[in-house]
Amino acid sequence: MQATSERSVRPERPLSPHLQIYTPLINMMMSIVHRITGATLYVGSLLLAWWLVAAATGPDYYNYVAGVFASWPGKIVLLGYTWVLMHHMLGGLRHLLWDTGAGYDLKTIDLLCWGSLAGSLLLTALIWIGVAASGGL
């Protein structure tokens, strides 16, 4: 018979809860969305740089790029970029508040998270209403 060492015998330990057990909370979702919007801003910044290069290149190339942005797919991308920018900005302000040590009670956390989501949608709508009212795009 072979002797077993104490190291080879593992005590029974509880398994970590799986994601199916956790209920997604608004602050968890906003954390994930904040990271996704931050990464998405890189792509949007490339589009902004493309537009600026086109403006510096000349009227023909600028008109081409402006035409791409004025198309329906281009408008959808610009609408998405606007929302991403507003959402990330409000999430950053929420984190700035938390960095001061304020707003850590659960009610305030939920309020700030829902507020940043609603605020980003509202700001995006207001920006696009202003663009439409001014005759742009």
C-alpha cells in the first residue's frame, strides 16, 4: 500500500460562485460599459482625425469624407460616437466624485449610475436635435 503525503490530500473548499448566481447590478454594468466606451473612443478619435486631415487636405477630399459621414451608416456611427463620448464623460465625472470619497452609499451609487445612463441619452438627443435644427448633416 502506498502512503499518501499530506500535500496530496486536498481539503474540500467551496467553489467560487458562478456568474449565473450573481444578479448584475447597475454599477457592475456601468463599469463594463465605461470600459467598452473608453475603447470605442479610440475608433471615434481615428474618425475625428480622418475628418481633420480631410479638412486640411482640400475641399475635394473634405467633401468626400463629409459625404461618408452624411450617409445613413455615417450618421449612425456619428450618433453612436456622440453617445459613447457623452456616456464616458458622465462616467468619468461619476468616478471623479467617487475619488473624493463621496457618494459611496448604495442609494447614491445606483442614482449616479442610472443618472449617467439617462444623462448620456439625454445629452446625445439634445446634441442631435441641435445639429438638426442648425441644418447640419
